[in-house]
Amino acid sequence: MTGFCTFPRELDSIEANKKTYKQTNNLSYIQADAGMTIEKRSVAESEVFRIETQIELSKLLENNLKNQTSFGLLPADIGVENANINSLVFQYNQVVLEREKLITSAGLSNPAVKLLSSQLITAKSNILNTVNSYQNQLKVSLKQLKQKEYSADALFSQLPRERNDAEVH
């Protein structure tokens, strides 16, 4: 009966030695590490997708602006997550509508129409500059995220090796 009473203490001792070994050799709970790594990777993948989508939407707007031969309405609320760009597009469209209304009543040679045309040229340039800045910011963010994703992949690929090392000892 005394041998059975010492059994829990021996188990505790074994668990304590196992814990010490893992700490000494920088091993951790493999399943928890794998779960956290997969979660980080999933979040990073989701963010990469969001940023790539933003880059494509901003390119769509940029191409629309560059290919415009006259002052037409720009697509509004296409999903670009930049308040500045959305505001500039809204303002641009307001001036386009005002100009079209004035052209029907006063004609193209009216000084007010010419002033609005000049404002649209400036607004177009501002939108393009803002879109280019936004794309550059997105590209930097994308590069950083891909580095994080690479790090998570590298960490994940090390986990099975660490598990095998733990089982050997």
C-alpha cells in the first residue's frame, strides 16, 4: 500500500522534470503553439486579401480617371477604404453635375463652365495623387504582412521538429 501512496508523488516529480526539460530546451506546448500560429497565419492571409483587394479597387479608379476623355462621373463607393479618396470622388462628381447643368443653360464657352472645368482638372490631379499615395501605403503594408506570414510559416514548420525532439528525450 505504501508503494501506491508514493505513486502520485512520483508522477508529480516526472511532470515537474518534464516541465523543467521543456523550459530548459525552449520547448513549449506544441498544440497551443500550432493553434496560435495557424490563427496568426489565418489573420495575416485575411489581411493580405483585404489589402490586395484595396490595391485592385484603387487601380480601377485610377484607370477610370486616366482613361476619361471628358469630365464624366466617377464610380462612387466602389469599396475603397480611404475616406480621403471617397470624399474627393464625391466632390469631383458634384462639380461634374454642376458643370453639366450649367452647360445645358449657358453653353461651353461660359466663363463659369470654364472655371468648373479648371476645377475638375485640379480635382482629377488631386484624386490621382491621393490614389497613388494610398497604393504605396497599401504596398508597404502588404510587404510587412507577407513578412509576418513568412515568419508564421517558418515557426509552424519548426513545430513538428520540436515535437519529435521532445518525444526522443
